[in-house]
Amino acid sequence: MTITTTSRQAGPFAGTGNAAALPFAFKVFAASDIDARRTIDGVEVELVQGVDYTVTLNADQDATPGGIVNIVASAYPVGADVYITSTVAATQGTSITSQSAFYPKVVENAFDRLTILIQQLKGGVSRALLLPIGENNLVLPTITKRAGKYLGFGTNGELLAIDTSATPPFTVDDAAQISSDVSVLQDILNKLQFLGDDTGSVTRTLNSVLADRVSVKSFGAIGDGALHPLSERFGSLAAAQAVYPHATALTDSIDWAAGQAALNTNRRVWWPHGDYRMNKTLNGGYHCHLEGEVGAARTKLYNTAGLPVLKHAATNEYSTIENLTFDGTGATGIVGNNGYVEYISTLTLRNCHFTKDLAVCLDANFIYLQAHNCTFGYFGTTAHATHRHVKSIFNGGLFTNLNKMVNCKFFNGAATVASIEINAGTMWRFEECDWTLCGRILLATNVSGLIVENCYSEQCAHSVSLFELVTNRTRAEIRGGSHTNGGHTGAFVRYTNDASVLLDTVDIVLSATAFVLTNSGTGSHSLDGRRATAKNCRYQGNPSDPLVANLDDVREGVSRTWTPTQSGFTITGTVTLSGEFSLIGNTVFFAIKATPSGGGTIANGAAGTAYFNLPPGLTPRAQTAAPGVDEVGNTGFGAGLVHVNGRYYPVGFAAQSGNILFSGFYFI
């Protein structure tokens, strides 16, 4: 039969990773005539018959030419393309002798073989470089003349062997073509339209959509975790400054130069996932927005020189930073233009991380700071010896006002410094925050309106105090939350005579030597009603702490009993004393009952001398005058009730044999 097909190729067959039967439909004389080849990413490999595949031929190659290539799984991976062709040997094996039988089949096979060889040759030639008809001047130089040289074309189209160090005998002027191509692409971008799926979306050019934010990679940033100086790309500072005008030396890092160039656009700056190494400080701009990768693949900005990673001037207001990690041994995460002397206004941080390798995470005079879901000191390699999380100091001109941190986590604070240090300001709020493995949690000096609400701390310890309040102008409030710091030996809160604190519904666990409250001026560990107030709290710690020993006495709104003691009364026979009190806000309401029995009597021999002791742990406000009419009312026997220094003085009365009830109230 005749050969009616012109192609001697089957495929490509896309790899599946499994064994497969690949068909072909061209005539061959033997299975060994089949050649199978595989390409992956443009690299061609000849497969080995008997190892990578076997061949099953159709029985009648004239009626049904072809067969099946049975390929094994290892030779047919996903991503590969397999081609089947033939490699019929270019020989003539048919011998027709004189006077022998002249069989048609023998002659037809000989002609078929010639046709197959021509088809194989055509397949190879079709993949070769061909000259147009009429040209024939492509003669290669000899081996010795072309060895180690480039192959090029001369002005007449002839082949040349060009020495690698020589100037080519021709010039390539493609600038005009490139410029033209760029213009065409720019025109296409300007014409392409984009329309979002949401209701109210309007049509915009694709070019304007792409310009919504800039990527530091578009400015040449690398972000591979290594420090790359500009000298890797530029031979001179002038050449570097032509691209990065803010560069000052070839030792400046590429990641810094690219990042600063992106920030200088005053647009949203996108930092794709990577570890960007910088040896200079980035300077944020007005209304700047820095955004990193979301998820486990965090974007890290690392300063290798121990300098601040990011600096903000006072005019850089209304900035937002999201999903970035700030890192660098001994470095500062974010700082004002001149350290804490310069204020930073209206900065918002979301989902940012500041590593424990930093010396200070945030260092400026912050105004309107908002930090949400940030971590301080959790990630990193080695905790810095003076690792501090937030330092916001009054700069002599502006107070650190109206700052808020929500759901932030503070870890590995240095034992010798405060995790949070605030000096001179109004309204600092910490909500749902957590301190773990820190030294002092907070040092607040002259801060009005400090609120720590529903926060948590554990394994924090300081030799003096966890919360240190110095000359605060209004009461600091610690409300809700749990603080379990069994290794802490200092005070939970220490305050000065001109500072004050409210503990409200707080669960506090300290060591057996620690006190809940300490007045640094008087050394007192008790509530005094004005400087230190507590309600609805639970304490565990030093058994000699009056707040621990008299836990129920400082829980608000619950009626309790105590056994009053007396001094100076005239008692005959048996008289039983009992007392009941409750705390509402800063007011203690109490009642004392004297119950004579068996003929007993009680009498006040000297007005203003005899007294009952008031409930322990609830000391009245200090008196400045001798016993007299004061802040105590009376609904019982007698015309007047006074208290002085924890004692309750009724007005003198004669001996009574019946029950006597004294009741009143006082302010703590």
C-alpha cells in the first residue's frame, strides 16, 4: 500500500505522572525504528527504549500503520511533553538479483523506506534556519577561526567569527525601536478599561488602577535577607544618584534606597513578602501608608546598623502602617525625627510586629497613636538587654495625649526598664492587652486619665513595682482583667502622695512577699479612700497585706460583719458587741450593736474619750480637728457621732441595760 500521511510525529502528549499508552499512526518496519523524546521547560531528553518505554506495533503496517508506545510513570511526569517520531536507518537493504522473483511487496517496501527517509529529513530541515531562495553565503569559518568567538553577521549578511574582546564591525541602534514599543504599550495601558463588580463601581483606566499603590520591588528592592550595597549595581556614586538621588554612598543598601524612593512618591507603599535589609533609616512622609504581606509570610524591615528602622517628622501626620515586622539588633522600630524630642501625631499601627532584638520598639512623643493587634518582643532571636516596648516622653512643648493600644501583646521586656514609659500627657488607654515575661509593666509620670482595662499579665517581675505612678494629676484606673505574677516581689501598684489609683474588678496574684498597693511616700499598703481605692477585686499574695488579709472588707456592695472592739466604756456584767458594714463607692455604712445580758450594762463615762474601732482595712479620711461633728450621721442612741483615725466616738450616755444600736457612715 502507499504512504498517505506526510507527518512522522505524534504528540505532544502532556505528562500525567502515571504510566500511559501513547498512540502513533505512521509506518515503521520494526519497533526499534521508534524514537521517543521528552521536553521539560524547553530541555529535550531522548527516552531509552526498553527502559522508559516499550513499543507494540500494529500487525499490518500497510493497512493500519503505527502502534502504541507504552511509557512508564517515571518518564511521564506532570509538566512534561512527550513526542514520538521515527529513526529509520538510512540504508537500502533490498537486493533484487538477475532472474529472481520480482515481488511487488519487496519493491513497495523499498519505495516506502525511501519515502520515510525523505519525511524524516524534511522533519529535521523544517526546524533548521533557512536562507531565502537565491542566497547561499552562509559558510562557517573553520574550527580554529571560530573557536571561542561569537557568531554574527556582517554588513552583507555573511557569517562572521567575532572575537569576544573586539568591537563588532557593526552597530545596533535599537533605542528608537524600544522607545516606539514603550509608547505603544503605554498607549495600550491608557486605553484598557477596568470596572469592578461592586455596585457603584465606575470605569477607570487600567493604568490608573495600577498606580493606586507602588511596590518597593518596582524601585529595585530585593528583600532576600542579605545586605546588598549600591555598588553591586552601580560603578560610581553619580550613577547611583541618577536613579536614587537620596543616596550618599555606594555602601548604602539597595533595599533602603528603593524603599525610600517608594516613600518619596507620597503614595501607598507595598512591601511584598521578604526580608529587607537596610543600613540607613527610612524617612516616612506626610500621610504615608506602608503595607506588608498578610499571613504567616510576614514582611520584615531590618536595620543592620542598629539605627531606627523608620523615622517620622512632626509634619508626618495621618500615617498608617500595616502588616510589617520591624527588626534589628539594638535598633529602634519607629522613632520621632529627633528621637522622643520630636512628636508623632495620628499614627495608626495594625497587625505589626516589633522583635525582641530591638532596643526600643516605639520611641517618640506620641499624640493620637492608635495601635491594634500588634506584638512587641514576641518574635526575634535574642532579647535585647534594654528591650523596651513604648517610650512616649513630653518634649517640652506638647504633651503625649490621647493614645490608645488595643489587643496588643508585650513580651520579654527588660527587667531593668518599664515595658511602657509615659511622661506628661492626658488619656492613655490600654484595652485587652497582654504583658508576659516583662519587668515593670508601666511607668507613668504626671499622666492624667490613664486607663488599663481588661488586660492580662503573667510572669512579670520587678523589684519595686509593676505599675509605678508618679505625680499623676488624676486617678489611674486598672479595671477588669487578670494579673498572675507569682514571682513578683515588689508592689503591684506603687504611687506617690500626689498620685492616685483605682482597682476595679481585678484579679491579682502575687508572691507571698509582695503587696498589692504601696504608697511610696508613707509606706502604707492600705486603701486611703482618696489616693488608693479598690472594689470588687480578688487578691492573693502577702498574708500581711491588709488587702489580702481583709479581702471581703474591700469588696463593694456586700454586707459583712465584724466584731468591734471598744475602749473607755463602762461595762458591768456581760455585754456582747457586734458590727455590720458595707462599702458603696468611697462610703462605708456601718452599725454597731451592744447587747447586755444577765443584768449587764454599758455606759460612756466620758464623751469624746470612749470609742469603738471601725472595720479593719477601711480607714476613714484623716481628721484635722479634735473629735466633734464630722462626716458621720446617726440613727441610733445619742445626739452626735464622730470618728477619728479609725475610731468611732459616740456622745456620752448613762448606763443602759437594753440593746443599744449605733449606726452611721464615713468616707474612705
